[in-house]
Amino acid sequence: MIGVDWGTSSLRAYRLDAAGTVLERRESDRGILNVTGGDFAAALRDLIGPWLALGERRVLLSGMIGSRQGWVEAPYLPCPAGAAEIGAALVQVPFAGAEVLLVPGLRDFDAAGTPEVMRGEETQIVGVLNGHARACLPGSHSKWAQVEDGRIVAFQTFFSGEAFAALRTATILGRMMNDAPTDPAAFDRGLARAGDPGHLLNHLFGVRTLGLFDRLSADESGSYLSGLLIGHEVGAACPTGAVVHLIGAAPLCALYARALARVGATAMIEEPDAAARGLHRIGAIAPWN
């Protein structure tokens, strides 16, 4: 089987054997926003053509490719949902030469009735978590999910990653920052500030004033801002003493682990290829023809 994790800016494909072992990987920058004319079939064929030539005929897609801006819109499933519910709701995608199925996203509602949605993260969570667990998937839109009996029962989203990018590029804060490597000490200062009384919007202005008074250098400011945003997120999402499974890019997970330790939580960083494992698990129960 071929599993494809297809996001907004990139896609990754995995050729999997019957046991779920990754035999080969292929990657492209042709995320859904980078596919000319919306010709997703051609983009997919360009990437996995060599595997199709070897006889692979089952392809399972997950991620933003199933969004309204993607290939075929897959309706959101309500929580709670796990591999069984997801596998029973796969959407057929027209594609010559192979059977292509699409994983739907999940939806939830907060206490005020505001919708929450995810696409792609559900596949990663299904790939690595069974039983009862709390998961965090850091990124542009960080997801925090509660898993019970292997099913995602609730989740919430934090806009931290995209806010960081916007603040750096489109506000006055960014004019006081250099594009510098992560500074652990400055990041920790941001985490500490996030634990102080007060609102995030007030704390954000401090990024500028600390720079004005030479208490934060241009090389340190980006790391401080990152710590501030992640610190506020973790403080809001994570109970003291919780065990949190981190799923995502190793450098970002390391920063979240640092923030979790500060609030007395324990981080467990999951191994890479969570999406591949989730695609295999769902594919194993998919209604292939």
C-alpha cells in the first residue's frame, strides 16, 4: 500500500509492506497550495509513479488534500473517533491506474459551541497512541487531543505557530529581530514571562520594550517571542503533572518538551513516521475493492 500525508505546503509518500514497515519514502513541496491548476492527480502520479509501475494499486491519502481547497472534500467525522470510525468513512477519489481513498478529518466543539477541526493530525494520533493518553501536535495550528480507548474524544487548537510567523513578518516586533538560531536562554525567559500574571497581548508588547531598553537583543527576540507564545499555549492546555505525547518535527517538539517541564508536565516525544503508521492502521481496515 502507498500512504500519502498531503498538507498545505508539502506532501510525503510512503510505500508500506503488509506489516506497515516503510519500504521507501518520497517527498515533494507540492502541497495543496502549490499544485498548479489544482491538478492533484498529476502531482500524485509524478510522486508515486515509480511505485505504481512496481504494481502498487492501493493509495490512502490524509491531510489537507481532503479539505475544501484540496482534491475532494471529505466531510468531518464527529468525535469520538478512532481507526475503526475513520476507516469506515473513507472517501473514494477518481484516479486512473490505482484505487485511491481519502481519510476524513475530525470535528469537535468547545464548551461555547465553537467548532474545532483537524485534518491529518488524526492519522498521526491513530498511528502512535492506543488506550488513554494526551497528545500535542505542535505546528502552525497546534492540536491538543485527548485519547480514550484508542479514540480521539476531544481536542482543541492553538494558533501559536502561525501567530509567531505573522508577528515576525507583519508587525513592529519583527523589525527588532534577527533571523537567528534558537537561543535556549531567551526561550526560557519567554516561558517564564508567560507564567507571570497578565494577558498575552500585554506580554507581547514587552517584546518591543525589552528591545528598546537593551534588555533583549535582536538575536534573542525571536526565541523570546517563541517561548512567550508556547508558554501561554502550554499553560492554557496542559494540567500540572500531565503526561503529554508530542508528535511532530523534532526541533519543535524539543521546545514544547522544555515548556512542559516548566509547568511540571512530562513529555514523551514520539518517533517519526506517525503518519505512515496511522495510514497503515487505517488502510488495514479500509474497504478496498
